[in-house]
Amino acid sequence: MGDKDINSINEFLKSLLESLDVSDFDIVTTFDSEENLLSVEIEGEDFGNLIGYHGENIFSIQSILYAFVSRNIEGEFSIFVDIGGYRKDREDKLRERVKSVALQISSEGGTYKFPPMKPVERRVIHTEIALYKDVVSFSIGEDMERRVVVSKSDLK
């Protein structure tokens, strides 16, 4: 992916955001060829409505961007969109919660069910839990009710 592609993506996002009556924003788009990841950071003030409830609008913008990119730019890669650092902050808080749950399950036993989450958030939990030897994670439920359960490992 070259500078021309990045410029095309930025122009598309600028047009999209302006059509949503969003003003006073900056877009930082980077491509990591090693991870094959296109990252888009949208910065500005007062993005509550743009972020949406639990970041739902961010995922919608990411889906729209994915559709644009798949039609206009060659190659396949992952896309990550963040607005005002919301997703990074949410992932950091989720990792802290996972650490707390893992330590609690490790010392006290039992199980913990996280609330239903999007696949990307469940992946964060599974990845973090994999760092602990005496706890395991697995997903239960379907569709919008899919959640992660953490329990003590039977392996010693």
C-alpha cells in the first residue's frame, strides 16, 4: 500500500465524516506491512456521538471503510479504526479486568462470565488469559449473546 492509497483512504474518510456533520478532526492513517494492518486514528474534540454506544459507530465506520478499501485498493489486510483513543482505552481497561479475573480465579477457583462482547474484544480476553498457566477461557452463546468464560485449568 502506497502513499496514493493512504491519501485515497483519508479523502474518503474526510468526506464520510463531513457528511456526518463532524468537523474539526485529524486523520492519521498508517500501514504496517509486517502485520498487514491498516490503522486509522481519528482525533478531535467531542466525539461521543461519533463513537456511539460501546463504540458501535466505530465498528460501523470500520465496516464502511473496509467496503471502500476492498473495492478501491488492491491487497487484503486487516483494518483497525479508532476514534479519540476510545478502542485503545477500552482494550487497556479490558486487559486490566482480565488480569484481575485471572488472579482471582487462580487463587479462589470458580468461573467468571464476561458480558457479551464483539469478537475483537473476546479475542483480547483469550489472548490475555493465555498468559496465565492455571486459568483457561472459552466462548459460549451465539451471535450477540456470545461471551467469554474464564475458569481454573484442570491441568497442573
